[in-house]
Amino acid sequence: MRAPPGRITNLALLAALLLAVATGIGVVAAGSSPGRLVALAHGVVGVAVVLLVPWKTRIVRRGLRRARRSRWASLLLAALASITLLTGLGYATGLLRSVAGTRGMWLHVAAALTLLPLVAWHVLARPARPRKTDLTRRTLLRAGALTAVAGGVYLATSSVVRLGGLPGARRRFTGSYDTGSFDPSSMPSTVWLDDRTPRIDPAAWRLVVADGDGERALSLADLTAFDTRVRAVLDCTGGWYAEQDWVGAPVSALVGSRGDARSLLVRSASGYWIRFPVGDLDRLLVATRLGGAPLAPRHGFPVRLVAPGRRGFWWVKWVDRIELQDTPWWWQPPFPVT
Ligand SMILES: Nc1nc2c(c(=O)[nH]1)N[C@H]1C(S)=C(S)[C@@H](COP(=O)(O)O)O[C@H]1N2
Ligand SMILES: [Mo]
């Protein structure tokens, strides 16, 4: 394709970046199969950004010749964008799983989050204003061609990964790699942001259950009396997953009258909390055991939530209260804030 006018390239790049952010957030949220499509879209959008790089480079060269003082910010932006793309591609293929002991997925997300304010500044400082006349058949054809080529390159890359037996072929659709399945001692333990393992005295600890009938405090012995087994995949947005056998009490056996409740608030002794749609209730387990043994403190002792089909950040550790509420489940920050 002949190079489009610079303004069109800039607008295309901006559109691709916005899509990359939207689908990226989608992948972080996705825990079950329908999320596959979002992950696929994220990959294709990433390739589209790479395809736009040669055209953008021409614009950047012209800009640099003007030697503006803000050029350092622009170069930083370019560097962060490259890191985001390289760590994304590296983690997806498995060619670059970690850098200096830090998981590539984490670097990808961190670079992308740092990039966002810079992109916002860049768009404000050098606005590429769309014109009504941009929406020609030609532009649409170009956009279609770019999407098709990006899709083709994505498919070709994933075939190479599969046929070449690269580690990337063994990751889940979320991008995560198996780390310690059926071997709890080699399963990583993570916190979402800055949480800490609280010191808990199991004898004094209680799980408070609040529902339409009031509040009850259950002891650890009350909970270990249950032995429902659930095999489920814990998939952390940091890029690893582990399938394990969990044993504990089904939430549906602990809560009584549901009344008109719309959500279940699950709170940790650490202050961490998350709200589930009430429709999830029958799938949730308050786990007391992992792989046949009591939970390790770092994995949530005395009890932690098991939420099959949901990403790791829903699996609240060190649970001390579950409460049915009338509040809709989406009435919470899109991701936990601690
Ligand atoms: N209380 C609390 N529970 C939490 C978190 C946290 O920060 N605090 N992190 C969540 C995240 S992001 C993940 S991936 C899983 C990790 O579980 P693990 O440490 O047992 O592997 O716990 C979840 N439960
Ligand atoms: Mo996580």
C-alpha cells in the first residue's frame, strides 16, 4: 500500500491504540471462554499497530527535524510503545517470558499503563483533527485492508508458534502459562496491588455470613465440616495459571434466605473485597483445603474464595465476611483498589 497522508496514519494509530486499551482491559477481565474473542482482537490490534510503524516513522522523522523541546517526551513515548509491543509479543510467543525475573505479562501491562498518560499528552499537544472528508470509501478500504493484513499476520504468527512448538502454544487464551498445576507448593502467590498476608489466629477467627435471616459467625471447625471438592483454574492477570483441587463449603450451603439480594460482597480480613452477581452464588466455594492440605497463609489461610471461571483477583483470600446485598454487583470499581 502507498503511504497514506500523515494525518490519516496518526488517526489510524490513535484508533488502534484505543482499541488496544479497550481489548487489553477486556483480556484482564476475561476468565472464561467468551473472552477468547477479546484476546484474539487484542492480538490483531497489536499487529495492526506494528504494521503502522513504518508510516508513523516517516512522520516522526519529520517531527524530530523540527527539534522541539518536547521531543524527549516523544522519544520516551516511542520507547514505552516499543516495550509494550515487544513484551506483548514476547509473552504471547513465549520467546520472552521474563526480564530479570519479572514476568513479561506484568511488564507489558506496566509499560502500557505508563504509556497512556503520554499518549494523552501527545494527542492533546499535537492533535490530529479528523475531517468529515476523511470518511471516504478509500479510507474504509484502507482500514479494511489493514485489519485483514493484521489478521493474516496474527494467524501466521500463531501457526509458527504452534508448529514450531514454542512455549506460547501452551498458554491459555488469557495469555497465562501453567505454573504449578496440582502442585500447590510451586503455585505462585500474588496480591492484586499492595495487600499483605494478615496475621490470623484460627481459634479466634470467624467467618461472618450475613443474609436475609441476619448474621451468623462460623468457626473454622464449622467450615472444615464441609468437604465439597472443586477442581478449578486460578488464572492470575500477572500471566500464570494453576489448576488445583480445592475442598471447602459451597457458598450456597452457607447463605440462607436470598430474598431480593442482587449481589454477594466477599470481604477479606485484609480489607480487600469484591462483589459478585448473585447468579454466581451456586458456583462459589469457601475453600479450607488445597491439594489435600490446609491452606498456606500466603494462599489465604484459614479460608479463601474459589470462583471458577473468574480471574484470580475475584478469588478473595483470608475471607472473614460474606454478605448478601441489594446493591447490583457492578456497583464497585472495575478492578479492586488495594
Ligand atoms: N485479600 C486478597 N485476596 C486476593 C488478592 C489480594 O491482593 N488480597 N489477590 C488476588 C489475586 S490478583 C490473585 S491472582 C489470587 C492469587 O492467589 P494465590 O496467591 O493463592 O496464588 O488471589 C486473589 N485474592
Ligand atoms: Mo492476580
